[in-house]
Amino acid sequence: MTEAEIGTNVKDVMTRDVVTVRENDTLQDLLELFKKYHYHSYPVVTPDGELLGTVNEDIVLQSLLIGSVPSAMFGRSITMLLGEDAKGIMDHHPITISPDTRLEDAAALMIKHSIHRMCVVVDKKLVGILSKRDIINEIYKVR
């Protein structure tokens, strides 16, 4: 896979119209997003678009399984769990990339860290998402 074969940079293939969540969105809100859009993860952003973290299906599932959440949550009802906010369960340190990152470098990061999507940021602001599917589609397109 060479740079000339698969597109120069992340910005050439990333998804710019990103479904996001706010830090005060509840677990119930997240479940509705997962059902509606079928993505595996969502960026958590401030009202001005600054990336705060990400939530994914694994985090949501762990939050729903009482035995897998922090001890402070033991004994709470499902109703109370559904009221928890994204800020409390999100990954606060997601792996991010720049729009100018070479596509093959982004692919290598995804493989190394076993992740399916990465947030694309400029000055801490979310500008897009790059998924493995985006990369695969780009490779297939140039064949």
C-alpha cells in the first residue's frame, strides 16, 4: 500500500459529518444513538466542538453490567444507571490524528491499538472521523 495508491492524507477520506454526543448526554441517550445510527463509537464534544473523549459499545455494555462498573455504582437500579452521563463513562484519552496524517500511518495506528475509528482533530476541535472502513473503501476505489 503506497501513498500514491490509497490517497495522500486522512483529510482525503475522513467522514466530516460526524454524529457526536455531549458530556451531559445520558446513557439512555447513548443507547438511542447506538440504535439509530449503528456506529460502534461516538466522540464526546463541547458545544464549540472541542473533543473531550469517546464512548463506545464496550464502555456502554460495561456500564449496563452492574458487576463491571466502579464500586460506587453497585446497587443502583438500571433506571439510575441510564441516567449516568457520558462524561462519567467516556474514554478521556482517545487516540487522535491530524487531517494531514498519512492514511497508511493512520491504518497502522488502528491496527496497533485494535481500534476501528479515530477522531480527527485540529487544535483540540473535532473535524472528522476516520474508520477502517474508510481506509478499505479508499484502497478498493483505487484498484
